[in-house]
Amino acid sequence: MKLNQIIINVKRFGPLEDESFVLAPLMLFTGLSSTGKSYANYLVYYFMSRVCNSTFANLMGQDSNQDNHSQDSQKLVFYLDAFLGRLSENVQDFMRKFLGDETLICEVEFRSRLRKREFFIEINKRSLPKSDNSIAHQISTYQLKTDGKERLQQGDYGLVMAFAGYYLKNYILGDNFFRAVILPPGRGAFVGENFSLKQEVGSSLDMYNSFFRDFDYGLRNGIGLQADDNEEDLATRLLDMTSGGQLLTIESKPYLQLDDEHRIALSASASSVKDMSPWLFYLKNFRSYYSYCLEEPEAHQHPSVTVKIADAIAISLNRGNAFHLTTHSDYLIQRLNQLVKLGGIRRKNMSLFLDICRQRHLNERAYIDAQNIHAYYFTKDRNGKTVVESLKVDDNGIPMKSFFDIVRDLNESEDYISDAIYALSKE
């Protein structure tokens, strides 16, 4: 993936001032509360959703209602700088609706390291004879070229536009994603709720309006590239780690099948299941090429499930998905850290990697290449100003020293207090 060609420069947005973030297939935002981690996460979502969820006409900045297919041929140029400029201009309006705050200030610039700043699209109308038993007449088909390469010899106008959008998105991102999906905080509270409640919440917070749309999309079995058996097993194992059962969609409504005879509405299930269910439906129904915005995926989860979530992220990442997430979980970070180290071992010595997986009962598909992850640590200076540190991730893992120091201090305090209790028992 070439997501690392995209740079987000934040001049001012909530607690963030004069900070920069570079996109990556896996982005990790962690650190102190109220320092802007979610704001950074939402900026990544904004960029990914504006690219992934847009039509070809929207990406080109054209009126989608134009009758372009009436022309015999079109030679179009996509100007990357103009597109990024539009994103920069519109980000504040988006965030005000997204976060439900019309006074929000969001001054952000999106940049790209791509050397090629223009992308050429040529669409030629072709008339082919069509005959039936009585009348010979002409039908219109189209040919697509991008950057001088023939991409589609013959197809209707809609198909040509779909392929043109595919190659354009691939040019911008370095890969193609079907959809950018958001799983916001507190999402489990709205799983399975009625339309009226969703409409009321979505009308004031566009974040949840987007989530409701994405969740409904994920319930639709049979759309997009299907998950293979192993991917579905992964979703099943995650669910089994929470409360057991199977996720089902019946007449567009989500259910949790507990056993052969019993099922309950998903809205009546435990928070641990509801919070994870939107992503689990995507794991069950779709194989790859999605970008996920996750807010604290460890919420309401047992540590053993949190570890499995990290494994699932790694497996999905290696299948062409992208993730950007916030977290406060030491368990999640430690597991991701281990998976990065495993990725380095795998690249250098496959035999050793497989042996470690067998000895430790690890999934051989769960590893992370260090080059695919960017980690950012958020803290505050003495004046209370947010400071963001870009952590250097390599084959030695993620240098989350502050997290590990806290764990060490807790362990040392535990030992000290236990020694004191033991001393008292001897008096």
C-alpha cells in the first residue's frame, strides 16, 4: 500500500495545533485522555471516506448529473493538488456536522508526496452494429484509457465510470478500498435500535448517521467480495470469546443465535457483543478492501478478547484492509507490539516464525510488517498543550515506553504492598 504518501497537516483542530500525521495501512493513536487522539482519527476517516465513498464524478469535482455520456469522447485530467485543496477547504464544514458543533474550528491541509500530480482519463464512445431478426441498428459502448493504458475495451457508460473511479482511487491511495467504515464510541448502545431513535441521533451527529449507514450495509449478506471460510471462522471465534453464539441477519434485523433453539435480538445481548458486532458482520460478510475507523476496540472486552482483536486486525490487514484506531489498552498495544516483532522474524526467517507459531499456538496469518504501521503517542507539556510524538516502529516493535513503565510500576507496587501484608502476618 502507498497510503504513506498522504500527509495531514493540522494547524488547529480541538487540542491539536501544528501537528502532522502520515497515513499508513495501520494507524495507532494512543496516550493521555483529552489530547486529541479521536480528532486525529476522524481526520483520517474524513480523508479515506472522501476518497473511498465518492463516485468518479465527485472525485473529479464534476456535477454528477451532467449528461457526459452524450459526448463521443472525453479527455479528462484529474488534478491531485486541486482535489486535496477541495478536501482542505471542506474539512471544517464536515467536522462541524460530524461532531455536532457549529462553532468548531478545523484548519487542516492535506498533502501528497506523489510526484505525479495529474491523472489522465480518456473515454471514447464507440458505435457497434447490433442485429436482430428484423432491424439492424447501432448500440453505444465505451472504451476507457487511464494514463494512456487501455483499461476497458468495451462496456456501457456506468461500467466505464465504475472502472475509471477504481483506477482513480488506486492512484490517490496506492490501493483500492470499497468503503471507509466508521465504528464510533458507544456504538453498541444503538445496535438493533429502531429507526426513529437512529434518525434523531443521526440528525444531530453525522458521525452516528454514517455509522448507522455502515452498519446496515454490513448486515447485507452477499455484497462485495465474500469472506472465505477462514475469515468467517475468525469472526465466529471472536464472538465465541465474548458470549458465544452466531450473528444472524433476519429480514434486515440483527440477531444473536445462542444455540439451535434459542436466539435473542442483538440489542438485548451483552455490551461486549454489541460493541464488536458491526465489525464482526463485516468479517463474516466481506473479505477485504475496507478501511476501518475504530474507537477503542477494547471497550467492554475481556483481556483475552482484546488479544484476539489485535490478531484479527493483523489478519485483516494482511488481506488488504486498513485500520486507524484509538486505544488506551495495554493488552492491545502489547499484542500489536508482539505481532510487529513476529513480522520481522517472518521476513528474516520463515522457518523460525512457523516454529514460534507452533510452540506458542499462534495464528500464522497474524503478523504485522513494521513498514505498515504508524504509531502516535499523545501527551501534554507543562502548560497543558497537546504534544504528539511520532513513534519509530521497526522490527523491535512499538516503543510504548510510557505504557510499559506504568505496568512495571504497578507490578512493583503490587510486590511492595504484598510484602507489607506478608510482614504484618508475621507480627
